[in-house]
Amino acid sequence: MGSESERILKTSKGINLSIPVGKVQYEIGTDPVTGCGISLSAEEIDATLAVPVAKVVFDDAGNADLVSLLDDLPETEFDQSEIRRVLKDSKTPENWRIGEALAEFYLVHHRVCHFPWPDGRDERKSGSSLPGADLVGFQKDGETDRFVFGEVKTSGENKYPPGAMHGRTGLKQQLEDLRDNVSIRDDLVKYLWHRAVNASWKDRFVSAYIRYNADHTDVRIFGLLIRDVPPHKDDIRNRVTKLGTDCPAAMVIELIAIYLPSGSIASFSEKVMNSRRRGDV
């Protein structure tokens, strides 16, 4: 796996790309609710956006599955260029969507998570934001899986915490709802359940559901802030403390603030689109 500070990702072109863990700026809280601040350098974030995050944003894996559906048909029955036209997504993605993809990428490679069904596949219109948790999937925990729910906010506001933490749709309320409201968790489980039928990851769903059926608080919840301001524990300190009060013993909650160089968020879309035009992905 290489050194403890990095892992290696092999891209579709066979290029080795280091996956930075980042530099830990602070750690707060005690189990079952903890938090940390992680910083990434300009070089690390540029490399991450150029290939792996872009692949998440444009759902390359999902598009490959769609193409494979037609592999058994004679090419005379369909037009290859028409397939490419339908699947091609040339729209510039919003910075917040790239922030979510960065958060997903980080959890997959540094928290052993798997998110099998991106919410973009459920959009009726490109660019819409669906209700529910931003990230829904599994986390490997010993010999079994447990359900994972994640909420992500991207903010360059020079304020600790940023305004995205508060309000009806703020990270504070979203995390409290996931902790306290079993009906919200049930809905997310059912959302994944429908998509698990005949899926390659069906066994992982069943494994996680067995745990959830025994204890509906046995889940992992992540709250992520994507920031391009200097690191400061005030971003998440109060939330870690408040969420720790009366948190169910079987539930694990982690808040992660990922800090990038100043001005990084504003250039998210440009960097991802440039990588597509160059054919990096």
C-alpha cells in the first residue's frame, strides 16, 4: 500500500496517482463523536480534481455500465455516436457538486466507505439537488458492513463556522436529523434497498441491513466541510460537543473539515472541465 501518508490509485489509463491522506491540523472529541481538520496542498488537490474527483463528478463508472448493457447487441442496431451524445455531459458542474465528489473520494479511500449509487442518477433534470443525505452507502467494519450516511457543505466564507453550518438546510440540522430521526434513516435505507435488487453489491446491503435490523442506531454518520480558508477547530468544535450529547452508543459520528489553499473552491469547475478537455480522465 506504500507509506502510511499515501495510497496509490491506478487510473483507467494506468497512471499511478498518489492519494494524499493530508496533514492533520487538529483532532477533537471522544468516541462516539469525533472531529478533525485535514489540509491538502495545492499540488495534492490539483491532482485529485484532475482525475479521480472528475471521474466521480461525471459518473464514469455508471456510464460504463450503461454502455455494457448494449454490448451483446449487433452494432448495426444502434448508432455509436448517438450513444456518446446521450451519455456525454458537457455541462459545467457546480462547485458544490465537486465539493461533494471530493468528500466522497476522501471517505472511500480513507474511511473504507463505498457509495454505490450516486444521487445524480436519480435526477429528472441535470443540475438538480435531491432531498436526503448527500452520501448513502456502506462502511466495512470488521467482517460485516454498516450503513453510512454523509452530509457535505462547501464554503469559502472567511468565518468559523461558515453560514453553511446553520439554518434549516445547514450541516448542523442535517446531522442532528440523521442522529435523532429514525424515519429519515429508514428512508435512506429503503432508497438503497430498491437499488440493491440484482445489484453486484447486494450482499453488502444485506450485511449492513442485518446490523440495522438488530439496532437501527448502528450506523456511521459523516459531516464534511470543504473549506479554502486557514484551518480552525471552531469550524466543527461546537458541533462535535453538541452531537456527543445523548448520542446512541452504537452510532459513530465523525466531522471532517478538509482545508484547501485559498481560492481553491472558486476554481473547482474550471480545473475539472480542463482535465476533461485534455482527456486526463
